[in-house]
Amino acid sequence: MLQSSSLTDNRQLTTDDCLAHRNIPITIVGGGIHGVSIALRLLREMPTAARHLAILDRHPQPLTQWRDKTKRQGMTFLRSPAVHHITPDALGIVEYAEHHNRMSELAPPYAQPSTQLFWDFCNDALAELTEHQVYYQFEVVKLRWDKGAGPFPFRLISTSNEGFRSSCVILAIGADDCAYIPPEFVQWQRQAPDRVIHASQFTVSKEFRTAPTRIVIVGGGLTAGTLAKSLSERGHSVALIARKQLRTEQFDFPPVWLGPKALAEFASETDLGRRYEIIQQNTGEGSITPDIMEALINAPNIDLYPETCIRNIVSVDRKGLKVETTQGVIRGVSHVILATGYQFNLRRYSFLKELITQHQIPLVRGLPCLDDDLQLHPIQNLFCSGTIAQLQIGPASGNIAGANLAYERLREKLLLYL
């Protein structure tokens, strides 16, 4: 059955049966920010790329996971400035806002777009994918590489057991499938699975439609801050608990990591373990933007608990939890939301397990070792973009801006297939 590719039109996209037994020169696994961004850049630079390209994703529409995440959190503005988006035109979203009389949706000081403006702009750009019919709803369950299989050594197999071959594959996968649950919370989550939940399983707009409740949020990053703000605006009482002091930063990594000097110094570090440490030092346990922090401080129904740890979570009855912390006890809690982020690990992706084992792919903290062209050692013509490319791209790898950095590395190799 054909699926609609856009929220606003009735044009159609193709499904996995249309790929069966074909040979596709370039396959992008992942229809998120990175996969779509790379595809749009290829299509605009080389219009004939449409005949040689396929984007695969398990969702019927591109950017589904990104859109759902912003809705779950109640995010109203992006953290990234307007110059970072999915098309190669640096001022594309600004010109779009001007044309549609929506300049008020670019927030100072760096013209951060509202999530609605960003999505509408993306939806416009996604029409190119529909026009060229390069997006496929296709969940990859196996990726195989046969070095001696000629010009199309990769075989991709879907949940419906349909398969096709490809010359090169780009893994544009993020960490969304790698939600991190701190070890001390595993037991508490097992005891109260519907009440102690990761932020990725929680939706602000769908929860607590009845009377206001008391909610504990664990984490010190923007997700924690955004959730706290969104819930407080809906009348709920929120306790935000963080192990360290809350940090206020405009961006989630220092902007120098988009420049040649920092990237050159990062590339000169040959110890991949040390590179991982550098990334952690520059992203850490997260930070909160100044506007969100101001809202948290001024909200009468938000209590901040920096430098605080949870010692125990006890189910008192069907309606409440008791949360014991190093700063005292919080009673009558309906939910504990773990805004504890994600910890990327390539082994978490089942469709890659056979490949990792068969070809003994070396990993550092769950991340693959890539060459300068973002090729995954030792497999030829298997490239990476997004969080998976951290050890080459650095702290910006998973960000919207990281998609452009990745494309600059991939470009020459990809154009060989067009």
C-alpha cells in the first residue's frame, strides 16, 4: 500500500516492494535530519541522482522521529540557529520566513526558528524527495556485505523479507534507539514501569489530562528543562533533579567545533579513546538555554534540585510514589521522567549485529572507527553520518550542523556513483 509523504498533500511515496531485486548505487539508511539533508544536497548538486538514490526509513514519512520528539517535549523553538537546517541554502529558512511573513518566529539572539516554522520549511523541502521518488518506507532487518559480489556488494533485507542490492550504503542513524537508563534506576523502573519512564516514552500533550499532578524530572540538559517548562505551563508541579549544578549555554556544544581549527586539532588526535573524552568534555551532561533557564527559575510550580541524587523510589499506592533524595523526600509523585539522554552503541541496532560479528568491526565506546571519508573500517563503501560519526566529526556530529560537516566529507566519494 502506498503511503502519503507529507502532512499537507496527497502525493505518494513508494514502499519496500518497489525496491525488490533492484540494484541501487547509493542507499541511505535513515530518513531523519542527516539522511534527508544528504539526499537533498545530492539531488540539488546532481539532479540525475534521483535515478541512483534510495532513502530507507521504517516510518511512512521523512523526519517522523524528529517531529515526534519535539512534540513529546513540548519544544516550541529549536536550539540551533536558522543557518543550520536540512537544505544547503544557509539563509533558506530566513528567506522562507520572510516570504511567508513569519519573521517573528525567528527568536533572538541567533534567529532560532520555532519548531512549527522549521517543520513547515522542511515540509516544503521534502516535496523534492516526493517528486523524485527516492524515499521508501523500508525497515532494514539485515545488512550484508559480500566483498566479491561485483559492483553491488551490499544486500539490504526488509521486515517483509524483500531485498535489493546497493553499491554503497550510508548509515544516517542517530541515538534515538539507544535511550540511556542509569543503572540505579533499572530496578525502580522494573518495579514501577508505568511511572518511572524515559523521556523518549513520555508525551507532554497526551499525559495528565485530568487534575494537575506532581512530577519528578531527572536530568540537567535541555530535554529536562523543556519538559519541566512544558509541564509547569500545563499546571503540574515539577521537581527537576540534577546530579550537578545546572549549566546555562546557548548551544549544546561550543560553536568552535564547526570551524577548521578545532576540527583539525581533533583530527590530529590519534587516540580514539581520547577523542571520545574530548567529545564528552564539550557536551558533558547537557546544558539549558538561557530562555528555558529563566522560565524554570521564575515558574512558581517548579522546584530545582541541583547537585542532588535519588536514593530510592518507593511505590506508596496506586496513585503515588515517594522519591527519597539526598536533599529530602518528595511525596505524592505521579511519575519520574528520566531525561538522561542517549548512549550510542552500534550493537543496539539488530540489523547490524551479523555485520559487526562477521567482519569484526572494532568499536570504541560503542562507536565505530571511521576513516577520514567516514567509511566504516574494514568494510568498503559503508559510510556513516550523525551520532555514529562522532569519532571523526566531533561534538557537532549528531547536530543539524553535523549533517553538513558529514556531507563535505562524503561528497567526492558519493559523486563517483552518480
